[in-house]
Amino acid sequence: MDEESVPVGGTHRPRPVRPLGIHEGGGWRLKVYGITSEGERPPDELVGAALKAAPEALPSPAVLRGGPDPDRYGLGFVVVHRAGDFCFVLYDWWAAENEIHQRLYSAPLDAPQELRPHPTPAVFCVWEGAAVDHERRAWIEHVLKRSDVQGYLDDRFEGQV
């Protein structure tokens, strides 16, 4: 292998990215996305585990104005991904007007209920990045340009990546 090549485990296979609704709890309003390497959506067991772990993964209180930490608004998104090697969940929230803050959790494929903080500094993969990019664009369009939170919550990505 020369220095200019990147070893890959096979050719890229598109995966479905699907909106799974809005999750509300603990003062948070979160858009939920599902991605899977098999089928059309991640297993219900993984989605349930991801939403159950949200209070641990997300900062509290959901809305924070002033103080030493960046302001946050109780708005964000969760990406639930049953990948080929692990289950991943991205917990993302908006802070300081224009920043995405994130915590990444993972679990073995056969034990999605064991979600824990991911042990590496990974941020997201190419499939998850499609949802993150859409959310960035939606935040600019609806919140920063129009101050339209409901428009932001209604704007969801769906497609093959």
C-alpha cells in the first residue's frame, strides 16, 4: 500500500437516513434520526435505549441562559445508527447561538441497551454527517435567519446516503 491510498473494507453502500419524530423530555425538544446498515430503520430496542439514555447524555437543565456555561435552548437532535460494527448514538444540542455541542455514545451490536460514552474522539461518520449537515443548514435557515424554532423542528432530512 502506498502513502496515497486509504484501505477500505469494501465499496460504499448507501444507507437510509430516516426521521423518527420529535422526542420531548426533561425540557428538551430533539429531532430523532435513524440510520442502519441493514433494513430501513434501526431496531426499536436501539432507538428505545438511545432515548432512555438521553437524560444522562444531555446537559441539565435543558435551557440555560447566562452563567459560565454557554447558553442552550433545549433544542437539538439525536442520530441513532445501527452500523456494521457497533451501535452509535449522537446526542447534539444547540448552544451559544451557533454551536453544535455533542456527546457520542456506542454499544455492541448485540447489546444496544449498554450505551456508554464512546471511547475515542470520533465525531460522526459519513452517514451520520448527512443528518448533522442538514441540521446545521436548518438551524441557519430557520433560527438564525428567521427566529423560527417551530420551522426548525419541522425541517427534517430523509434520504439515502
